[in-house]
Amino acid sequence: MAAQGPAEPPSEELTRLAELHGVATSYSPSPDRTVAASATAVTLVLAALGVDAGTEQAAHAALAARERELAERLLPPTVVLWSGGTSPALDALPSGTRLSVETEQGETRTGVDQLPPGVHRLTATAPDGRTAEAHLVVAPPRLPTPTVRSYGLLVQLYSLLSRRSWGMGDLGDLAELTAWAGRALGAGFVQVNPLHSAVPGAPTDPSPYRPSSRRFPDPVYLRVEDLPEYPYVEDRESLRALSLKAAALRDSVLEKGALIDRDAVWELKREALELVREVPLGPGRRAAYADFLAREGEALEDHATWYALAEVHGADWRSWPEGLRDPRSAETARARAELMDRVDFHCRLAWLTDAQLAAAQRTARDAGMAVGVVHDLAVGVHPEGADAWAQQRYFAAGMSVGAPPDAFNARGQDWGLPPWRPDRLAESGYEPYRRLLRALFRYAGALRIDHVMGLFRLWWVPQGHPPTEGTYVRYDAEAMLAVLVLEASRAGSVVIGEDLGTVEPGVREKLRERGVLGTSVLWFERDWEGDGRPLPPEAWRADCLATATTHDLPSTAARLTGEHVELRHRLDLLTRPLEEERAEAAADTGEWLAVLTRLGLLHATGGGQATSEEEAEIQAVHRFLLRTPSRLVGVWLPDTVGDRRPQNLPGTWDQYPNWRLPVADAEGRAVTLEELAGSPRLHALIDVLRTG
């Protein structure tokens, strides 16, 4: 194995220290190649974990302290026990150690046999008198596997406008989509983009994968007219004026080719919500709001306080007056009291949005969907946002999550998301992670976890350094998975891990062992360990969501026609000559079309109507997906009407309108939800799934 790397790799002592803190000193971009992390990267990452290794003497002292700590401790901060199994941490205790458990329910038990699932407090007392306390996560051994195959639709919700939308898709549209797809199409689920709360400001970062908060949803998705208080707003003239502006905004997208303008939509909705808020809540609604406030507690108060402060001081909390940068300071407490009216407004927005999300899931299940709404969990949060402010203790200061250099990106990637500290998570019994999952599972029939490999390790990039100067930091995957399985099982939800790209050996196997489904995209499914040819359908894994494309990839029509290459050429994104790129894309597509033809899948379904060659090929792609044993089959909603444009084009910022395009037909004309419901092309494709 050839070793390459920076000129200054970590010393032997620094390597040992890093290992004991879960910090990697090398990585393997391919099986036959190992790259050493720089001593600078390792030292900076250790510093972000509270470990001083800036000098040889400091590293020597830190190593001695860590070895002594590990030798003396009875238990790690968090212990995992899979129901019916054993725990290595408990097995390693001295013989005769007494165990006492205080359960979530407040019971005190001796020993760990027959404990209910939950996060309990464990006390261990060794024969020599040493004691230790730890969080004990007891989780079912695995999540139930979906017993019936389902097919469903994948859509970026903002892109799906109806004739009732205020310029972008909303939760009313989601409920309408699930009701129609479940009842009329026989769909089992609808998967949407992350609906996390965004960082305010103009312009707002349009990416749903860089939110202000993952814990609370974004009120920009509210269907204002569906709020119970809306009909009782007294200032009808102002509401009518806002409705007219909303209609103009909607028509600009649907009729005039304008991009989705989230900021303009939010400005209108915010004004309308201010009016709705003036309507007193009825006794039942007031009680429901009080229950929500009590349930969400300090986390909601912090969230709303951040938004109230952002209205005064701007959206980057790092530039606020120093006293306000600490959510627990006396200055913040005073500011919260002074801004209590605005704090309550943002608390109420969270409550209203939570309620409409729950209603959308109920609508989906009432429509017969086996799964319902599949929500998406982003990898992290914006460094300027509410979570980064409220949960500072849990985030690694001066670090950003990204990806190391590989064959596709020699410079690596920096995603600009601060990572959670694994040590602080463990000390808390994974409390912020548990509460995040619990909040999402309340209204999710399933949860897609973006970059699910992040449960095992993340590439940390020190701020001010290129992504090449980063290194991996390991998380306690057993604990992360145990908490995930625990909360998903409590909610009766499915979990789908996005595990595309380079995956560390053993990760997919561990996820499958715990019942977490994977993600398989047709164009990437090849026999990479053999001849590299398209993987036959029977060789696909069963425990996955199988799709033809995703929001980060070309639409199926664009890939089949080669338009994705032309788009990247127009934007000067190609790294090789155009003809070379065209030839490779055509060869790749041609190879797959040959497989579809050989399997007898390339024929048209159109209810007696003429079907274009392109439509027939898209139908064949989905027939292939049905031939696989995959438990879930997803259809990218824009594929049903021949949309050419990707929702996101990685590697671009202002060169391409990422996250701002409506669903459109092959000519680029925006298509409404109502038009989708009547589309012959859509129904012909869905017939393939229903009869397959």
C-alpha cells in the first residue's frame, strides 16, 4: 500500500493521543492508497475537542492524562445495550460490580436484565469501592423492515406550486399531494427536502441543507389560509392586499418564468401571520399551545429568542454584542424579557408549523399510504444560525464539516457546517441528538438521513485551512445508531440512510444489521468489484430505497438525452473536453439502455396514446427498478413530466439557480400540482409502477 501525504505527519505520540480521542491520522481515498493527515490538522482538531497538543510537552501531558483517565474509569459516559444482547462496556466491569438503574419512568432496578427501551441512568459500584455513573441507552436490536413494497414520489416541496400557493410549495400542497398520490396513484410515500428552519435575511441561503435549526421547522411552508384563526382576522383589507400580492408572486413563477423567491414569500406570509396572531386563541387552542410550550421547553425558548434577537441585531449571532452571544447570560435573559412579544411570536410560528406537518402525515396515512411523508435530516446547521447559538456547548468551535479529496474532487469539500463534538454528545447521553430525532419523528412516516456515514465519522476542516488539511473524527456509531433505532421504533417510523459515494468498509453492513435502509441510484449501481458493468436487478440489495435520480443529480430525461453534459458545458464546469464528456455520457447511457432492451423492459405504456422514445426509456428505467428486490422505489416527481433541470447543481453558487426552480415540463414550463394530477405522461409512468 503506497503511502502519500503532507511533509509533516503526526509524531508517534501525537498519533497515539489522536487515536485515543477518535481523531484519525490518515485516511484511504481508495483501497490501495493511504494519505497521512498533517500534524497541524490533527493538532487543531484535538484543540477543538479541548485537548492541548500544541507542543511536544503539551501532547505528552495530554496523552498521559488520557491514558490514566481510560485506565481508571469504570464506564464510558454513555453505555449501549441492545435489548436481548450484551454490552462490551458492562462485560468489561470487574467481577462482582453492582449495577443500579434509574429508568426513564423513575423506577429503580438492580441489574440490567429486562430493562425497557429508553435512556436510563446507570450506577456501577465496583468491589474496590469505585463508583461510576453513565447514561444507559437500551434500544431494540433493529428496526422492523417494511413488509410490503411501496413506491412513492420524491419532490422538493418548495418546487411544487399549486394554484393556492403563495409563490412556492407549502404544507397545504404537501397534504394535497399525499392525499392524491395515496388515493389516486396507490403511492406509499412522498419524500420531501429538509423543512428545517432557515437563517433569515435577504437574500436567504436557499439551500435546505444549511438551516438555522434542524430541530424546528420553517414557517415559510405554512399554508396561512388553513390556520383556524385566519377566517377571524378583522383587518380583511390588509389580508386581501397580501393575497393579491401572493397571487402575483405565484403567477410570476408559473406564467412568467420567474425563479422561486423565498424571501418575497416569507415577507408576505410574515405580514399575514402578524395579522392572524391578533386573533385570540380559543380555550382548546390555547391549551394546545400551552402543551406545546411545555413539551418543547428551553429548546423552543432558545430558538424563538434567537429569531427575536436576529430581528434586532442581524442573523449572525457571532457579531452580536458580546453578552448576547451566550444563550445563558444575564444579558440574554434581559433581552429575552424585553423582546417577549417577539419571542412568543416565533414560538407560535413553530407551533403552527408543527401542527400542519402533523396534519400532512395524518392526511397521508388516511389516504392509505403505508409510510406517508418521508422527511429529510440535513447533515448539520448554518454556523450563524439558531442551533449553533443555542447549542454552542455541543459544537466544535473553529471546525467545519466537509469531505476529503477523492477521484471526483481533488481539492476536497468544505460544507460550512460546524460539527457536533462526540465527547460532549456522549457526556449528555446524546440529548440534543435524541431531542432532534424525537421532534422529527413526530410527523415523519420515515426519515431520510443525509450522509448517513456521518453517524460513524465526519471530515473536520479547521477554519482558515483548505479541505485537504482536514481529518476524520470518529463518533460512537453504536450509540448514534442505538438512539436512532430507539426513537424511530417509538414513533413506528422507517429510516433511510443516504449512503451514496465512498463508504467506509463495514458501514452499510452495520446499518443493515440495525434495520436502516440504504439508497441506491440506478446509474451508480455497477459491479464495481468485478467487470464494472450495470448490476443486474436481482443483484441489488433489498434493504434500500431505489431511485433513478435525486435532487443533486440530472433528471432522467436530461441524462438520457445528454443535456446534463451540455448544461455543465454552458456553465464552464467540465474538466475535460466537451466531446470526451459527451462520448462518456453516451456510452454510459447506451450501456444501460442495452440492458433494459435485453431484459425486455423497453416498450411503451401510454393507454393507447403515442409515447415518445424518451418516455418509453424513462418507463423502462422504472420497470428495471421494479425488477430489483428493493423495498422502496422512488420516482423523482419532475421525471413524470420530463423536467430537464436539476434542482441543485453541485459545484455552483450563483452560476445556476439552485433550490429555486419549480417543477417543469420538457419545455421548461412550470407545472402546477393540479396539472400534474391530469398529466397523461405522469399517469403512464405511474401505471408502470402499479402494474409492475
